[in-house]
Amino acid sequence: CCCCQIRPLLGHDVGNEAASHTYRETQKSIDSSMMRQLIPLLAAAAVGVSADDYNHRYKAGDRVDLWVNKVGPYANPQEAYEYYILPYCAPDTRHHPDNEGGSFNALKAHSIGERLGGHALRHSGHDLIYPSSSNPSETGVLETCTTAALTTDQVKLFSTAAEDQWFYQMYVDDLPVWGMVGEMLPDLEAAKGEKFGSDLSHLEEAVAKHAENQGEFKPYVYTKRTLQVSYNADRIIKVDLTSEPASLTEVKAGVQLKFELDIQWAQTDTPFHSRFDRYLDHAFFKHQIHWFSIFNSFMMVLFLMGLVALILLRTLRKDYARYALTHGRRDVEEGDEDEEFDDDDENKPLHDKPNVGATGVEDSGWKQVHGDVFRAPKVLPLLAAILGTGWQLVTLVMGVVLFAVAGPLHGEVHEERGEVLTSVLVFYSLSSIVAGYTSGSYFKLYYATTQAGRGKASGGASGATQWQLTMALTVLLLPTILGAVLSFLNGIALLYGTIYYIPFLVLLKLFFLWVFVSVPLCILGTLLGRHAKLGGKSSDPFPCRVNAIPRPIPEDIPWYGVPANLIPFAGLLSFGSIFIELYYILTSLWNYKFYHVYGFLLGVYGILCLVVCMTTIIVVYFCLNSENYLWQWTAFYSGGSTALYVFLYSIYYFVFKTSMHGLVQTSFYFGYMLLISLGMGTLCGTLGHWSANKFVRTIFQNVKVD
């Protein structure tokens, strides 16, 4: 097992405020003691790490770095602090702070993706020497150190760690290992009796019995750990970390703790390319339920495709026949108006009691809104910017997923810290041109149908203002929302001193990336969209002319013609196609699992796109048939309503599937889930609008209009 063998035995909730106060007090003493090491630390940070840490090849006698990453409550993944906020002592090696040139607590060079992912690796101070193949035991070593007498504040820190089940994370050659800081236990002198074994191997039984008797629990920390590193030739293959139960020592003021790390080397025949397989929970991610969910979603797609095909091939064909029949009535003589018509299904009116005027033309059905169906939607610049952002997200998600699927070609993304976040930044920046082009072309398409567009050319003062507003919204909409939420979370992380605080230099790099890459590409895309030819061979981009005066929308319509009644059902169907996969994704985000089944994710993404498109077409058809021509926002809301169900499910997951608590973790969880839900809603709404647009154009270009 790559984790500590002793699982948390008992936990108590401890206020985050108390832990934060203790952290700040201890941090002051740590900072003062580290000032005299400033020069060697800066030198080590500037140099970074040796080339062996990047190519993962070593030879006998090479030094292998052991990095410490974070420590924090097991139940709260984002409430993580730097390892040495706990009063661990510096190992008595060449890296000791008293020795010049040591690297103890030196910060490793990190990418932007690593810092955004909450990684802050520092040198542990331990000295690992790569062994020779002939005699690996000769490089095994037992490194020790002893703390000074613990102060009251240091005891509080260790007590908080034991009560709240804190764990720590270390890295050796980019392989992570975990261990628990300590436990809350009864008096161990009683537990060491004959009944429980002198090696404390039956602690769970001892704790359970003590809890039944309502006994007092005390904080204990592990003081001896064994680090076993397995290697194959010049490659490190496996790292195991175990904490010795017999080393549990009670934490009391004035006590000196002696920490030991037993470093052992062992040879293995496991190949290098499969060394990360032990971290991947294949039984969980490739469970039969996962396959069944894909099959279930696929069957839903087939059902919806059949329903849409029914609308397109049967219902619409009948509609065309009826409209052609009523259109033909205008060409016959007035005396023939009373002629009886065939009762065949294809000649039935759209409603049981059609309202037919003197000319014999139906006054109901989707054809009656042909003069308004291509009218510009309300708040055109905002919708154009949202759709541009949506297409950017569609491109981004597809790019990141395909990049992850191609992992065997360039390296699996789950094996490199921050690689997924780095790819998100790259694809977001490059896809800004997609956002600009789609928003600009959409605005140009509908601006001519607005009152301002009819009154003057789009190059006029009003048109220029609208263009600038569309461009500004496209550039600022998503970054503003992201910046607001992340700034709030960053303030909380800074207040509590967690490593998920984004440093100023990283924020500055992100700002420069946005200003010098994303913004210019977005502006360029908007200009290209503004000058794009949208009508094809025809100068008119729409199949039907738009009337100057809007047609009134009927109020007396059946319930299935009201958009507010249909939109929730559309979102529910879309959510139903992904909720199983959403569970796996949330478990990876919040429960320490490495998500690696990107083939599943690609398939579910494709299914989601199809379901959203199908459901939106159905909703728009019912609305148009009720003579409601305001379909653009309806189509967007139909797909975007998926976000509501995603966020509601995240609340359920938080309450019933996790043990998260405290302001820090709660803020991070719901802050991130809010961003994920908004992104999901924008993406699905954009796909829904696109499919509805194709549907509306298709049915109206085949209608004979006077």
C-alpha cells in the first residue's frame, strides 16, 4: 500500500480558526529561525532540481531528493498547509540548517499548473543515495533528529493534527506517498498489555473498547517511519511509506520527540512504464456500473434520436403537406372554397379547430411565425458574448480531453503534477480566437434585424457602440467571473495560510498570459467574425425575411408550449446522461483518486452533446408550434439548465458522500462547483442553441412563403 498502513482510528472536529491561529504563531518562529538560511535556500530554489528528477534516471551514488508537499485534515483536501508548519525537526544530514549549502525546506521550482493545483514541494532535508545493483543494502540508512522541548503552541499544533486526522504527502522521483501524522488514543501503557500485544498491532480493538468506556483520549504522533524505495536498474519504480505503531508518542509540553526515518532500498522487476499503475483504482473506475452507465446513456441517445427523427420525418412532413394544401387554396376560384377535403392524416389541420381566414390560410402553427423567427434576440450583445464563450469552452474541453486521451504518446497526464491545469491554460488562451469569431459573426448575423440595424449601417455610431460592447463582453465575461470567485477563495486561503493560496507572481503570469495572448486573439476573432460572409451565395443570411413589426405571441397556449415548463425536462435528460460519470469525476477531485479513464470521459462528452442537441430541438419545436418565435434564449436555457442539476447534485455529494467541514473547505468546494456548473451550463446552452439554429433554418428554408 502506498499510504500509511494505519488508517485514522478516531477523529474529532476541531475549529479551523484555532488551527489557523496556532499556525500563524508557529509560522513566526519558523520564519525567524529560517532567516539565517536565506542565501542557501535562494540558491537551491534558483537551481531547482537536478536533471535526474526530470529524466528519472540515476546511477549508483546519485543523490535522490525526498520532497515534502503538504499536511492537513484528511477530510478536507483543500485545507492543506506546508509540511513544516508542524514542529518536525530538521534531519541531521548535510542539509541541516546549521550546515552551509544545505537545501532543507528549500522550495522546488514549480510550473503555473502545479501552483494552481496547490503543490508547494520543499526539500525534506533527508539524504537518499541511489544504490548499486550488486549491494542495495549498503545505501540503507537510519536518519534521526530530536526536537527541542515542545512548547505549548507546538503541542497545540500536534494535538490539532492528531484530533483532526491530519495526513502528509511526500514525493520521491515524482511518486507520491502519504502517511498520518498521529492518532487520538487512550493511554498506551494500558494498551501495551498482554491482551493487545506489545507491538500495538491491535490498536483498533483497544480504541473501540476505550470508547465504549467513555475514556479520555490523548494525542500521539508517529515518530518512526520506514521509507522503502524499489528500483529497477537506473529507474525508481515504487515507493512505500509505513509508520510504526509502536513509535506512537504522547505529545506533552516539555517533551522532546525523536523522529526516525529508516530508508531502505529493494530491487524489483516491474518495468518503468507501469510504475504508476498501483495508484490507479481500476476496480473503482472500470466497475461494471461505469460500463452500464455508458450503455444506458447510449440508449437514451438512440431514443432521443428516434424522437427527433419522428419530428423531422413524420410530423414536419405532415406540416409541410398541410401548409402546401392551404397555400394552394389561394390559387383556386372563390367558389371552390367550400369543397370538402380528404380526411387523410396528411391533410388534417394543425389543430382540431383551426382558425382559417377568408383566404383559407391557417392562423396557427410554426409556419405563421416565419416573419419573426429570425428576429434578433433580446440583449443581442450579451447572448453573442455568451455563445462565443460557450464555443470557447466546447473547444477547450474537447482539446483537453483529446490531449489526455493521447497520453500514451506524450506521457500520461495523471503522472505529472499540474499537467491538466497547464493544458487548460494553453487551450483556453488559444481558443480565445474561437470566442471572438463566433460572437462577432453572431452579432453581425442578427444586428441587421434590429431597429438600430434597420435605421443605419452597422458602421454608424450606434452600430460601432454595439460592436464594442459585444467585443468587451466576450473578452471580459468569463475572466471576470473566474477572477471574482478565485479572488474570494484566494483571500480565504491567504487568511488561513493554506498552500492553495496563489502567489502574486503566479497571478502576474496569468494576467500577462491573458493580456498578451487571450485578449489579442479574442479581438482578432471578433474582427474576423464581423467581416465574415454569412449569407453564402445569397446576400440574405436568413431563409425568410423579417417583418418590420413584431407579431404578437399568443397567450392561450397548451402547457407543453410554455418554455418554462419544457426547459427543466430538457436539463434533466441531459443530466441523466452524465450523472454517473459526474460521480467519478467528483470523487477524483475531492477524494484523492487519480482520474485516468479519459476514454470514458470522451464518450460521455459526445453523448452529452448529442442529448443536449436532441432535447433542445424538441423544446424549440413545441415552442414554435405554439407561435412563440423567441427561440434563441429558450434554446440556450434548454441546454444550460443542465447546470442547475449539476450544482444540486454537488450539494448532495457534499452532504452524503464526504466528511468535509470548516470554512476553508466549504468555500473551496462550492466555489469550484459553482464555476464548474456555470461552465457546464454555458457549454450545454451553446450546443443547444447551435442545434436549434440548424433545426429552425432547415424547416423554414423548405417552406413556401408569400
